[in-house]
Amino acid sequence: MDFTDLSHLDDGVVERRFTLDGIPGLLWTPPASADASVPLILLGHPGGLEGMHPRLVQRAQSAARSGFASATLELPGSGDRPRIPDFEAARADLGRAMAQGDPLDAVVDRLVLPLVERAAPEWRSLLDDVLALPGIRGPVGISGGFISIGMRLALVEPRIVAASLYAGSFVPASIVEEARRLTVPLHMLLQWDDESHNRQEMLDLFDALGSPEKTLLANLGGHTGVPAHAGEDVARFFERHLR
Amino acid sequence: MDFTDLSHLDDGVVERRFTLDGIPGLLWTPPASADASVPLILLGHPGGLEGMHPRLVQRAQSAARSGFASATLELPGSGDRPRIPDFEAARADLGRAMAQGDPLDAVVDRLVLPLVERAAPEWRSLLDDVLALPGIRGPVGISGGFISIGMRLALVEPRIVAASLYAGSFVPASIVEEARRLTVPLHMLLQWDDESHNRQEMLDLFDALGSPEKTLLANLGGHTGVPAHAGEDVARFFERHLR
């Protein structure tokens, strides 16, 4: 983990840019406090760190108000990372299939499954390195972003003790099956009128989640219309489970 | 409104018993504060004030922590009020129909519609009298209880500006149709594994609610298993809308 840049945000949160085996990432830590070490939230996103940066900063600042550090990593094939021709082709095919109203299952598998397989070990390495830094000890939560990556990490990574999921995403059937084996507390956000995702599939996914403690928070509105109070509810979810 | 009893709870909340045209009711006010007058939450319940009293006190104390007064009224045919033979017969028939797996629509109509017709004007009278007391000014929210009564009141009573609904209840089809005309912000609690209510019907009801601002909070567990954090979320909903 090579740190390349450090800046102080208005509220005293420290933002550090780094690369990890060449992959760009960001780490945010709360203003120095009495706590010798703090819990960590992995901030998921759909790929493209620079475009997501303003929103990621907001989420990191929210986590910092709870006393938590946050970290994120660019996704394979996104942002400044080399494009992956198979991903590009699958993404284009997904767009076409959606426009034409074709069945999506096969192309969702082609797009999402390899991405999960590549990203999950990278985020586990991120976890190794961030938890080796002084002042960050876990426990670890994972927040939002690509729901399939979040669920895979919550399943395979024992250091993750809670996950908040955002339902507006295409989930391969095999990942839904995996989700039945989840055990950590889960919080799932759903936008009731998400224009590009099937509500019933998302409700079925919530139903499938194996965890004995799970909450669905659904709000009226489209994919990008998550209300501010829903973000606050996610913050309280992590306060319950990372303290 | 004739007050019959006054007591101080541990946290300084004042509980007053009253009768309103002979109907028993309860009023709770927060400890004296700098506020000259406070908002009000009507506390819904399934009928039987004495049995519900411990839970109602908890909800009133939660409202008082937000600086809100609370009031409730016995339902027609429940508690110390005279039994209504038609209600008793419908209730028995509902139990039989559930036990036998028979269709419920007709008996739900027979049980719930007359109850809504009788209860709604009583609760509007309650509102008249409570808002005439010094120190209580509104705005008014309605919280939980019989969802059909809550939705009817939220529809016909302009002084109600926000409603939290509990989905575990039988709702006549005509009340679902009414709910399409609701406009106030709504918060609906759903227990995902409610053993006596149909989940899909409750999701369809949420979908039907006409309000432009509505939130569904679903948690794993049975009818009586609403987690504490869901109650806190209801409190925050009212803080957003009654302040």
C-alpha cells in the first residue's frame, strides 16, 4: 500500500490516496480522537472512483461522524485501471438487451460473475493492509456499491461483521443462491420505483438473504433518489454493529 | 373530556386518564419544557387499553423524548366499552375462516369497515378536545395500531400531517382503494415473517399508498417481533415531520 497524497477535509477528516498493487484507492480517517483505534467501513461503489469521489467523501464523512474510518478501491476495468475487453463487451450487450427488452440473465452472469471473482480478492488485500495500519482495528462493515461484490465479501471475509446493501443492481442467480448462506446482520436499501431494476427480484433477493437479522428500507423514488434519512439509517445500522 | 386520574411517570411524563363521551382514553404530556406548546401523536392500538397499557406507555415516553404529547382512546366494542354483537360474531368468524384456510375478504369487510366508520369520528372528537387543551397545539401525527383506522384518519383529518402504519393487519379492499388518495408522508413497518398476514398483500398495500413520500421498513421476524431500532426509526420519522 503506497500512499501518494494526503489532504484534510473541512471537518478534520483526513483523506489519503494510495495504490495497492497498482490499484488506486482512498482511505479516510476521522479527526484524532480519544479512541486508540477505530472500526472500518469498506465503501462499495459501481466503479470509477473519480466520478464517485464527491459521493464517497460524503459517505466517508458520515462514517467519520460515527468515529469510523473508511476505505475504497477502484474496481477491475474501471476508472484509471486498464479496460477489460470481456467486461466492455458484456456491458454493451447488457445495454442492448435492456433497450430491446431481451432476457438479461445470461449477460448479467457474463458481466457480474467475473467482476466478483476479480474484485473480492483485491478488497480482501485492501482489508489486510488497512487493518495493519496503526489506529484502525476493525470490526469491519461493508457499505453499498455493487451488491454482488458486497454479498460475496460478507460471505467469505470473516472480518466483515455487518453489511449494508443497495438493491439497485443486477444479481446473478448463483449469487442469490450464495446469499442464502450469509449470516452477518444486513441492511438493504431499495428504491421502490427504480427505473432499471425489477422490484420483485429485489424483494426476492431480500427474502433469500440467510442472515437472522436483516432490515429492508424501501423509499419511494427512482434509482438515484435515495432520501437523506435513508443514509442516516445506514449510519445507525453501522453504529449498532461496529461499536 | 373529563379527567379522572393523573400520575407522574419515572421520567417526568404526566399520564392523565379521561373519558370522552363515556369512552376511556389516556393523555401523556412531556415534562414541562421551554416550549409553550407541543405537537401531538395519536397512538393507535388493536383495542383493549388496559392490556396495551405497558406498550402504550413506552410509545408515549418515546414521543415525550421528542417533546411530543400523545393521546389514545379505547376502540368501539373493546376494553371497558360495551361489546358489539356484530363485531363479536365477525371476529369469531374471522378466527374460524383463518383456522380453516377459507377466503377472508368478506369477513374482514364485516369486521373492519364498521369499526373504521365508528372509530374515526370518535378519534376526530379526541383531536378536537386535546388540541383545545393548553400546551398542545399540533401538528398531529398518527402512529400504528389498526392500519385501516390510521389510514382513514390520515385521509379525512387535515390536522394529521404524518402517519406511521403497522402492516400486520387485515385491510378491506375498499380501504386499500382509499389509501391511493393519501397525501401525507407515511412510514410503514412490516414484519417479514408475520405468521398471520400475507406479505404480498402488505407489499401491494404499500405500493398503493398515494403519498409522494413513503417509506417501508421491513424486518425479519414475526408479528410481535418488531426490533427496538424500528421503533426508534418511527420516532425519527415523527421528528422530521412534526417539528
